[in-house]
Amino acid sequence: AAGTDGSDFQHRERVASHYQMSVTLKSEIKKLIYAHVVIWLLLLAQMVVGHLKLLPHDQVAMPYQWEYPYLLSILPSLLGLLSFPRNNISYLVLSMISTGLFSMAPLIYGAMEMFPMAQQLYRHGKAYRFIFGFSAVSVMYLVVVVAAQVHGWQLYYSKKLLDSWFTSTQEKKKK
């Protein structure tokens, strides 16, 4: 219109809240996926060093049984990343389900598998496996706790993102 610089319409130029939330949640999930990749690479390095005997066993212990299925936990993260560009709900749902199966389940099993060794360390002060001079069970319990938090927050944010995407889908159907 003549006589205006166009700034009188700025109050109408807002991004819908579910789109803002989607961007924010995607960013948070990506950070958690990167943290997961770091944990995954550390466990992979421990497994490679242990099996190839690159360092003596008193430096890096052989992996526990739960670490092998945990290596599959990279797949849910990749599915999550694949869901982001086009807001693919089915990939995100598959990512959430497989996070439970390939990430959380091995961590729970690992906590149970290592419990007798942790109990022996606590009661008698005896450790038989070491990682760079530290008790392997202590180090791996720390890894389990951190990884469980990373995956728990990843599931929480994924659920919020899924809700956000459903909100936008419902609004598109109404129009």
C-alpha cells in the first residue's frame, strides 16, 4: 500500500509453534545422537583393542557380553537422522522402537551382567579386569549410566517431536 514501509504487517509474520518446536527438538536429538556416537566409538575401540590384543589385557580388558548387541544401537540413531529431512513419522517410530531393543535392552542386561563383579569389588575390593588401571566394572557402569541417560532423553525428545509432527499433520488435514 502507498505510504507504508510494510512493517505494519510484522505482527502477523510468526512461525507456528509446532514448527519452532520441531526445529528445536531436532537439534536436541542430533546432539544426543552425537553423544551416542562418541560412546559407541569408545566401546568399539575397546572391543577392537581387546580382540586384536593391541594392548595387554591388564591395560584394556576384553569386552563384556552386553557390548556386542549394543553395537547395533547405531542403527536407531541413523533411522532418527533419516527421519529429520522430510519429517518421516515412520522412520522416527522405528527409531524409537529400535532404541528400546538395541540400546536400552543391552544396557539393562549389561547392568545385570556386571552386578556380581561390582558386588565383589564393593565387598572385597577385588577387581580382575582393568581399563587403563581402573576397574573395568566401574568404568563400564559409568558408561551404562551415561548411555542410559542419553538414550532416555533421546526417546523423550523423539516422543515430543512425534507429537509436534502429528500436530502439524492434523492442522494440514483441517485445511
